[in-house]
Amino acid sequence: MVWSMSDMALNPRAEILLKALIERYISDGQPVGSRTLARDLGNELSPATIRNVMADLEELGLIQSPHTSAGRIPTALGYRVFVDTLLKVRPIDASELRRLEGELSSAPDPQQLMEAASSLLSQVTRLAGVVMLPRQEQAAVRQIEFLQLSANRVLAILVTQEGRVHNRVIVTDRTYSPAELVEAANFFNDQYAGRFLSEVKQVLLAAMQQDSDAMQQAMRTAMTMARHMFTDEDSQGAEIVVSGESNLLEVPELGDVRKLRRLFDTFNTKRDLLHLLDQCLRTNGVQIFIGGESGYQAFEECSVVTSPYQVGGRIVGMLGVIGPTRMSYEHVIPIVDVTARLLGGALSADRS
């Protein structure tokens, strides 16, 4: 459900009580009663007044009473109002920032950088950390090699700037000498190294529409090999690195075996998680899905906080954390945001 200020107008007293109730519930995980809120607010309001306001908040669907408890807990809608209008995000702790910077700057290669980012997210937030690796088309070319396997079979080896290696066996219509293949690879690397694969495909398509007789032999060979290497049917999808799933075993709200099984099945198959993160690539900044907002049953009791990371000024992937709706948003949001910026910076530096 998408909430906006036009849907409901909370008076200042209701806002104060909703904020205090959610912060108390996030802190200790117990239903919050009127007497607890009265103490938290310095006894400025009587328990009777607080009960009346809580009844109004419950009628609006922002809080609810679990079972027969006299206390109240936030609903997914209550969290959404809290995150959108009442939350004050605090700056990341200096020691946490130094830790993130140190760990990400020391990773020896791009693949380990992204694994380190996922692991750090889970360690710092005590939730599950996820990093979506760049799709092949969103990666940039580092170099390509063509190796002859037999008379009409060539192995094309593509290395991206993120350090990932993609192999493709190409069946050719004639035999190419080793010298021709080296010359073609050199031509390709001179022309396209450092450019994004999506750009390379567009340039290749335009080049292949030219009169092939006007091309140099090396260019014709490179175009032939690349046409097979970059077919859409063979384009490899993104992968996801997940860390810290075991942290969620300690969350009481996720203690139901069926909920945990569904959640961990999603982590294992990664299809739904990949689809959710893929949708986030279309927008900038931190995004927060609370409960059913993600559209996936496995995350109905969870919140997903994501942020894109960029390489060379272009969004290439997403990272984030998954945890219970009762998470410390003021802490998690800046951690996710800063980690995305640091990862993008480290990957961009690796390209230079």
C-alpha cells in the first residue's frame, strides 16, 4: 500500500505517540502499553489520554493489538508512516565508517569487493546482506581473447572490469590462424576496452551493417567473433551474493518455521530476490519495502532496504539488507547508503 499525507492527517500528539511507540517497540520487541508511553514521554500525557490516541491510531490501521495483550505494536502501514514522515536518520558512526572503508579498500579484486560488501552489511546491521552483481550488459570490457580450439571452433574469453570471466565457444565458417585471432583481439581491445557491454553491442550492430569489404581484415574478424560472443540469447543474468542469513534465526518475529523455510528458500533460489532488486535499478537513492510492499510472500514479515551502486557514473547493481519490519531504520538506512557509495567508488577506482 502506498501511503501519502493526503490519506490521513495525524495531529502533533498522534505523531509524537506513534513515533514513541515504534521506537520503543523497535528497541525491546515487546507490545507497548499506555503506561510505558507515559513514562517515555516524561508523564506529559496521562495514560487515559494516551489510550484514547492509541485507539485512534489503531482505527487508522497504524498500530494493532497482538492477541490479548494490552499493549500495541506497529503495523506495516505504521512503519511506512514512521519511515516517510517521522524518522530522523542519524549519521553513520565514525568507527563503522572507518571499518567499511578499510574492508572495502583492502579487497584484492572486484568479485571479492562485492562479497566483502555483502558480508559487511550483515555484520554491521546484524541482518542479511545482499549484493546484486552487475549484469553482463551493465559491465564494462577489460579485455577479450580469441583462442583456436580446432579448425572451426574458437574460444572467446571476455574479462569485465569487475573481474568476471565469460567464455563462449564460437563455431566459425572458416579456419582462422592464431595470428588473425590475436590481431582481431588487439583490434577489439583497442576500440572497446573500458566501454560498457551495452554500448559495445550497439556499436557492433552499426559496424556490422557497413560494407564488410571496406573493413580491415582484423575488424571483420573481430566483428564476426563479437557477433557470436554478444548474442542476447547468451547474455548472462545477474547473480546475488547473500551473507548473514543466520542472523534472521535470532529474530523472534520470524520464528515461525514455515515463514523461515519460505524466506530461506527465497535466499537459495534467489529468483524473486533478483527480480525485486532488478526493479530497483530504475531509480536512484535508498528504497525501502516494508512487509507486503515487496509483492513477495516470503518478505511479508520483512523489510528490504536497498540502494544502487554506480561504476563510472552509471548504476550497475544494487545492494541492501533484509530483516524484520522491526529493524533500526535510523541505523540501517545510512549504512546501506554509505556502503553503496563506497562499493561504487572502489569499483570505479579499480577501472582506472
